[in-house]
Amino acid sequence: MGRGSPIPPMLRRKIVEKYQKGFSQRKIAKSLKLSSSTVHNTIQRFRESGTISVRKGQGRKTILDARDLRALRRHCITYSNATVMEITTWAQEYFQKTFSVNTIHRAIRRCRLKLYRSKKKPYLNMIQKRRRFLWAKAHLKWTVAKWKTVLWSDESKFEVLFGKLGRHVNRTKEDKDNPSCYQRSVQKPASLMSQTVVVGGLWNCQSTVRKADFISALASHYSFDFLALTETWISPQNTATLAALSSAYTFSHSPRESGRGGGTVSVTSPMNLFIIVIYRPPGPLGNLLDEMDTLLSVFPSDSTPLVVLGDFNLPSDKLHSSGLLALLNSFSLSFNSCPPTHKEGNVLDLVFTHPSPATDMTVTPLHISDHHLVSFTITLPVLPKRNSQHLSLTRRNLHSISPSSVASCTLSSLPDHESFSSLPLDSATDTLLSSLSSTMDLLCPLSTIRKKSSSTAPWLSDVLCNNRREL
């Protein structure tokens, strides 16, 4: 029993009983194997208060109170795949206190959480789930004997990591079968997977400042490969929201330089795809068409996938009369029609793709924004690999020689003045050139270097090259 810690209630009760029977304090301490001061303090407390309870505030205070434990529990549930070391670092910054790893580990146990090994679950995106449902619906009449002949591909699993969904997870014992606590696995390792179908999303979130966790969970739930957000309302000084969005994805943010509102964010996974996210405030078009023309001219006109999406604030009647569709059509961008994306029944969030159109356009209402979530799939073409070509160049390093050395070496190889002046003009010229060539071979001989050929600018198409040759 440590110094200053209270003795158990059963011992305090025995001390009081022996005291009431007339035993002395020394005999009580000897029989119960306690110190005389402990027996004296217990009897004195009984005389003063008439009870054997411990005084309020006695004992060592915990470093984390109930409010701190609730904050720690919320953080552990939100970032369930974080290690104890990462949680300790966060706790030191959040509570402005010094903690050890063991202290945080005990605090997590007090929060009724524990670090478990994640259950393995085959990873299925929305397209795979839909295909499996249709396949199972088409084979409802199969017998049990027929089903036993099926070899399930899930029996061969390989581990694959998505963001921070690792082998371990902080969870309660009851969350054993919670899908958010699973470790995803696929039939082939991640290094061998070649993705040709990507799942994209578009949402006017109307401020991401307090919705970062919701947006991350939304992207994980729908298995988005990229998610375009408009009206982010993130100021250039706000870095906390962007850090929260980059926990499992990479992002590209374009804030509004002045005023409130606006801003776009592209939350993506690595892929060979150009994504342009646009937010146009309500009002007249202004220079939108000219700016779009200048922007799209930068991108290559080949079969490289390109997606232009965002909140254009153009209802159907204004969209067809604005000339935007004709402009995007000139860049081979196809318009993908979808149901209304606003609660008032307007289609304000638009998606344009190149070279293949988007499929499975789905609109999902979300209660925290006036705009609905737009999800779709895009089939990426298999682009041919570009083999880098090397050019061989032959040159002389003229910076390594001086004019005086060239002059002295050349004069020494020429005949004397009388003989050289008596030569015919052609012979004298050949003699001088031969001497200069021998001097250059001696002082700075030819060297061969290999140079990698640079790729042409993406906007320089074959038509422009032919026009430039004609000029």
C-alpha cells in the first residue's frame, strides 16, 4: 500500500469495531499489522464525523479528468487506426500537458477502447457491389449442388492499404463487425492492380470548416477515387481543415482571394487523370467563356482523360443559351446529364468528361447542404507508354582552351612565311584549314554526349505544327 493511499473500508471497519470493544490503539495496530498513525487517524476521523469514509480529495488526482477522457475517446473513434504513439503526440498538443505512452494507453482503456487486430474484409466498390447483385439475381434458380461447384475468389486474399486503414484499430468490443473497423483486402496485390474504372463525386458542401470528418467518411463510404468540392469557404489562413482532409487523400485547394465563401477542393487518389473543379458565383457570365477557352487550351488534345466539373450556377435554360456547351464541345468534352442537383429542382452541378462519357450518374440528397451529392463512374482508356528517346550529340568544349594556345599551336604547324606565301590560294587555304583542324583535335577533341529528347508542349498539336511550317 503506497504512502498516502487510503486503506480498504473493511480494515477501517475492523479498527472501529476493536476500538468500540475497548482495545487500545497499539493492540489494534499490532493485530491488524498497521502503523499506529493509521489507526490513530482512522479513530480520530470516526470521533469527529461518526463515519469511516475517506475525506474528500484524499489520494492522487488523475492527470485526465472526465471531460478530457471524453475528448480522447472522440479522437480515438474518429482516427481509429492511429497508433498509441500518434495519439500521445496529439494529446500533448491538445491538452498542453506532458504524457507518456503508458499513461495514454491506460487512459484509452478507461475510455472502454482497446487496440484490436482488424478483421479482413474483401474490398468492393459500388460498381462491384452492383455487378455482384445483378449476377446473384440472375442465378437465383441454382441448386445447392450447383453452388458447391463455385470457387469463390475471396478465398485468395492479399493485403492492401487504403489511406490509414491498417492492421490494427482502436474500437470497443461491441464494434467487432463494424465495417469501418475492417481491414480491406483484394484478390490481387496493390502493385499489380491496374484500375480502368474510377468512381468520382461532386458536391457543393457549403463550407468544409466543420465537415472535414464527414467529408472523409463520405469519400470512404462511396469509395471515391476523387471528390470535387465547391463553396469550401476555406480562407488562405485556415490550414487545419486542409490537414484533416489530407488524412487519407491528396488534395488541391483554390481559395477565394478576397471576400467570404467560394473556393474549390479536389480530394483525389493517385491516378492518370486531369481534373478541373469550377465554381461560378450567381450572376452574369462575364469573362467565363474566354477564361475557359484559355484554360482548356493548356491541356493536351489527345486521349488523355479530362474531367471538368463544378457548380456553374446555370439552370437548363441559361446553360443552352450561354454558349458554354458549344465551347466545351469544341474541346471534345461531352456533357453528362443527370437529375436535379439542387433542392429547388435545378441542375446546377455539371460534369463534362473526355474522351469517354460518365456512367451511373446518381444524385443523393444530403441534409447539411442545399446541393445534392453527384456520384458517377468513368472508364479510363489504356494510354500507350511513351518511350523516352535519347539523342547523341557531338561537340567540342571550346571553353577549355585559350586564344593564345590556339594561335601558337596553329603557327607551329604551318610552313615558314616564305613557303606559305608562295603557295597558290587554294593550297594555302587547305593548309590553313588542316592546321586549324589538327590544333582543335589536339587541344579540344570531339566528345559525344547523350541527351534525353524533351516532350512537346501539350497544346502543340499536329495541326498547329503544320500551320507553323506553312508560315
